Amino acid sequence: QKEVEQDPGPLSVPEGAIVSLNCTYSNSAFQYFMWYRQYSRKGPELLMYTYSSGNKEDGRFTAQVDKSSKYISLFIRDSQPSDSATYLCAMSELAEYGNKLVFGAGTILRVKS
Amino acid sequence: GAVVSQHPSRVICKSGTSVKIECRSLDFQATTMFWYRQFPKQSLMLMATSNEGSKATYEQGVEKDKFLINHASLTLSTLTVTSAHPEDSSFYICSATPSGGARETQYFGPGTRLLVL
């Protein structure tokens, strides 16, 4: 079993839809949870990060963490064609210098206009 | 802010040659940098953790003599793929964690695409 499970998709939605992306994990020591967006042939771009459980909102993006269920989500409201990309969840344990990230496989999102 | 660059963006080389990839944090200092490899349609796999002024820590299965890492300053880390072979062809991405900042986050470079013929 992988430490982080993420459905690779692809997920196709019409423009304006609400998108829900999810990851599950098995390591209860994970404390930091991140979502990255990666366009084709580019490096990942940090979208959101949260510490421990709870919700965090930034514009059209909302990140949720449920540590009791070992489940994290990223919601995208009013999705746009420019949101089409691969979304990677990542998580790490508490460490003093530069936490090592464990990534999910990434979900390919396609927003159709 | 938090910009990380990589050079070159793409390199094609012959089998048996060595290739050096640079990773720079442009607007912040990074005590720690990470090197990842990503194969097509797969996620990022951590290769090694690079700490300024000390030896890199390699992940299990990554040959330290083949993938040489040097983190000589707080803004530069280099990865040298020695005696490259076609199976080393991949997308190499570095990331950096700001010193004294939010150490749990990493900012990624744009990646270097290596093709070994």
C-alpha cells in the first residue's frame, strides 16, 4: 500500500463547475499537507498548505484536512479552463529542517469551456 | 517571491557523458534543497536531500556515486548525473525550503528534461 493514494483521473468537468480533488494517506505522523498544481513539462506550483486538521480558503480554492479519517481535499469553485493541470497532494512529518514531502500520484483535471 | 530556477531546462547527451544541473533560489536563502525525478505520467520521487555545507542524504535505491550533489552556497545546489545512460532520461526537478521561514513548504524549480541517447 502506498503512503499516499490519489486517483490519477483524468477528471473532466465543464467550466464553472465545482471540482473536488482528494487524497488518502496511511501515515498518522503526517502534520503538514500541501496541494501543488503542475502544468505539463513544468515544475509544481504551491497552491495551498495547511497544518494539522481544518479548513483553509484562498480565493476559489479551499483545502480541507481530516486527520481522523486520514483524508484531505481540495475544492475549486467556478473552475476555469486555465485550471486544467495535474494536481498533486503532498504531505510531511514534522522536522527541523526542510520536511521531506511524500507526493500522491497526481490527478489530471480538464476543465472544458 | 520564492522563485527557484533551474539550468539547463533541457539537455540531450550521449550515453556515458556527465551532465550537471543547477538549482538556484533567486530571492531567498535555502539551507535545504531537494532533488526529485519524475517519469512520464508519474509523480515526483525524491532522490536526495541537499543541505548547505554538508553531504547530501540519498533515498533508498538512489546511487550516490552516480548522482553527485553539491550544495556549496545558500542559493545554489547542483546535481551531476555521471556516466548517464538512456534509463536516466527523465524530468529532474529541484525544490528549496526558505531558511528561517516556513520550513514545511517547498518551492519548486521549472525542471530539467534530460534525454540520454
